[in-house]
Amino acid sequence: MKKVLIDCDPGIDDALALALAAGSRDALDLVGVTTVGGNVDLPLTTANALALREFLDLGDVPVTPGSAGALLRHTVRADHVHGASGLGAVVLPAPVREPSEGHAVDFIVDALRAAPGEITLVAVGPLTNLALAVRREPRIVEWARDLVIMGGSYTRGNHNPAAEFNMLADPEAAAIVFGAGWTVTMIGLDVTLTAVVNAAVLDRMRPLGRLAELLVTGAQSYMAVTAEGGPAIHDACAVAYTLDPSLFTCVPAVVDVETAGLYTRGMTVVDFDLAGREPNALVATSLDVPGFWDLVIGAYERLAARLR
Ligand code: RIB
Ligand code: CA
């Protein structure tokens, strides 16, 4: 059983990533969910995480809120993509339980200190909480079993031609995380944009009862679904990596994050030519898309059987 801690900004694809984790209880021990301001403001990402914990039958997994905004400069949001609530047209039952006391940064540090070498951090939002955790306790780079992020790109951005949203939302935090001394597994747009919910995939989600309300409505809120295309469930790719890294090809690289460029702020500058330097990242360059959907739909089917 692999222990994972998911830092997120739900967010429709964050929700589908949490659903993948919830349907993979045989393989993943979700030790905690931490939230960050990102797609929408922190109160909403946290409320969405709390509602998802109960809707997805995640039991007593602690949900701990973290940073509301970026470390230094203007915060960008993606409510134009994820809707004002952060979950598009998805309406979940209001959560009964409250978030945990304390701050996400302390939760992350304390969890890693208590289980050195055991917990994989999965970050699928802006990296503000992780950057502050590194500054609070630099030894977490040794204590973490792995760090997998959904973010960046070695080709083009999505929020603008240069920058992927999670990196753009807090470039200084991303620079701190990539420079902290661990090896970041970067699941970027280059592969996540191939993880598309098209009509055939949506048809595999439709029979999943109550869970389909989240999956189908969420996907259709994210982007129009057609036979040829639809929304990419970016964040689920990071969780899929923890479940089956063989679905991905990852290449060692040196990754720097632009924090000053007028047009390139938030760009992940990925150099696959190490030229004798130690890599600070493993960058995903390919995804077995059919294998990804078999993994994801299989997890959703197991979860749906539990939720009925
Ligand atoms: O660029 C995709 C990323 O930005 C995903 O994490 C999505 O949830 C948004 O946060
Ligand atoms: Ca996200």
C-alpha cells in the first residue's frame, strides 16, 4: 500500500483525481488532503475538498486548509474554467464535517516527519503550500518518498503560450520547490493534454450511478465532450502515476521556473541536456492513454460499486 498526501485546489480535475484515489484504496493509503487557493479561492477549494471527502467515501482522511494566495505577487484564478464554485455544474451534498485545525504546511511537515521515506506528495495545484513547507522544514526533501506534481510543460502553456496554470499561479513557489534538492516528477501538459474525456470515455462513466453525477457533469462543465475531443483530466494523471508509473515515460531534466519574464513568467524551462548537471526533475514525455483510461475507469467502477 502506497501512502500519498494530495495537495489540491478543487477544481474539477482535482475532484476526478481524488475520485481516482478513492477508487484505489487497495493500492493507495490517502494520509491527508491539503488545500490551496488556485482554481478558485481557498474557502471554496476547501469546501469542495470537504464535500468530496464525504461524497467519495474517503472516511476520516484529514482535510487541512493552507495558503490562500501566492507567495509574492498577484494571484491568478481559473473560475472561468472551473466555474464560480470550482466544480462547474456539479452540486454535491454540503459537507457535514469541518476541516482539521491547523495549517496545511504544518500538516505536510508533521506527516513526513512521522513517516520518513513512506509518503508520496502529490501536488495538483499551485505549489505555495509545498514551498512554505520546504522553507519551514528543509528536511522534508529527504523525508518525502517522492514528489509528483501536475504542472508545467516543456512545450506550451495553457493559461498563456508560456505558462501552465499551476506554475503561473505561484512561480516563486514553483521555483523554490524545483530548487529544494529533491527530484520532482513533473507530469506536465505535454502528457496530461492527451488524457481527454471524449464521448467514448464519457460513455464508460455514464453507468456509474451516483459517481456519474460528479464524473459526467464535471467533465461536461469543464469543456464540451465530442467524439474527437473534450476536457483533459490533468490532475488525475499525477495520481495515476503513483498507481502505475509504467504508464508514463519520464526523462531526467534540469527544470528552472521563470519568475521575472514579462511574457514568460511561470514558464517551466526544461533542459533535457544535463551537460553534467544533476537533474532536479523527471519529466513525463509520454502516456499510455488506453492504459490510463483502463486504470481510471476501473477505479471509478470499484468506487461506484461502493457508493451505490
Ligand atoms: O493546468 C492544469 C492545472 O490547473 C490543473 O491542476 C487544474 O486543476 C488547474 O489547477
Ligand atoms: Ca488542480
